[in-house]
Amino acid sequence: MSNSDVAADQSGGVQSVDRAITILEVLARHGEVGVTEVALELGVHKSTAFRLVSTLENHGLVEQSGDRGKYRLGVGLLRLAGATTARLDVVQEARPICKRLAAETGETVNVAVLSGSSALYLDQIAGSSALQPHNWVGQHIPLHATSNGKVLLSGLDEDDLDDVLHELPALTGLTVTKRSRLRKELAVVREQGYATAVDELEEGLTAAAAPIRNAHGDVIASLSVSGPTFRLGEEKMTTVVPQLTEAALEVSHRLGWGHR
């Protein structure tokens, strides 16, 4: 395939995505719309509009309304919106508690969720000691080398662990790279209610994390405190860990888990 062919394919793909989004916007605006109206809105042939609508229908993003040949937004959008809403709820409920925890510890506080085979960082509050902290928000971080990752992994059953855990690369000399050892660590995390990672993701970086649970008790996110290893030594961690676990528990209660 020539470069011009590749460019044409990419252009066509982007155009199809743009048209599909426009269809969703049209349905959101009008409620129910037929293929003819969709074609007019897009300025395309009816057959092209039908193919686009059919693709969206196959993914549950639009659905037919009765026998009138009309289409409306599908329940698949609720599933996608629900996933986003759940993450927004975690950030919204955790934000004031994260601010307090950052003020108490002086260190950086992060909220992360499981995203495929990595941890996705959703929010970050810098403490007074963190002069120019690295911004982790929006970044995907290895699960096996972080306290957040270990907490998120601890909430999975054995089958899900096998699906998520692929390669365990050594990022530093202290990164856990053996599955058997990591599984033992996860058992400890479940028992003690928090995880730590000292110089495992980066040399000189220490972090501790605790689980955030939903109303059903499932681990849906992780709350962490991180900072330079020279500041977060064993002595300070004896103070930080109780503050952290209490904060994660409070966020979980806000999300409906347990009773205070």
C-alpha cells in the first residue's frame, strides 16, 4: 500500500468517525430520526447513512424505535456514560479528603483506577513538601511496580489477575518481577488493607496506597500518598499509613460502602 493509499484510508476513517458522532448528536437533538433524515443532515447518500447507523446499532449505541424505521440513542451509551460517571463520582467524593490528606502529610496524593493492564491516574493533590511534583493525572502506570497498582490488583480474583498480569518488567533493581512473589504481596495487601512500593517504580520514590470501595465492597479505585524515599522513611510511614487508610475509608463511606 502506498503512502497516498494509507493517507486516504486514514482520512476516510476519521471522516467516518466524524459522521458517526454527528449521527449521535442528531439523535440526541431530535430524539428519533430516520435514515433519510440522517443522510440529509450528513449530506451523504442514504446507503452510506444506513451503513453508519447499522454500525452504531451493532455496538448498541443506537437502536430502532418500533417498526417505523426510526432510530434513537441506544442503551450502550448508558454503559459508557456509567463508566465515566463512576470515575467522576470517585474524583468528586475524594477531592476534599485528598486535599486534607495532602495537607496532613505534606506529600502528593493521587487517585487511580484500573484501566486494562495499567493504573490510570485520575486526580492529584500536591502537599506542601512537594515543590514541583510530577503530574501523574491521565497517565497509565505499571500495576506491579506501584502501591496503587498493587491495591487495584488485590481487588481482582485469580482469573482476572491472569488476564491483567502480562509481563512484569524490572523498572528498578527493586521491582517485583516474579508472579509468585507478587501474588504473595497481594495476599498481604488484602490482609493489612494497604500496599507500599519503595524504589520500585523509580529509585528514590516511595508510595503507600489504600483501597477505595463502592457500595458493594468492590475495590474501584486506589488512594495513595507518595514522595521522596528520604522523606517517607519507615518512621514517617508509621504516621502516614493510618492517615491514608482512614482517608480511603472515608471516601469509601461517601460512595456508600459500610456504615460509620
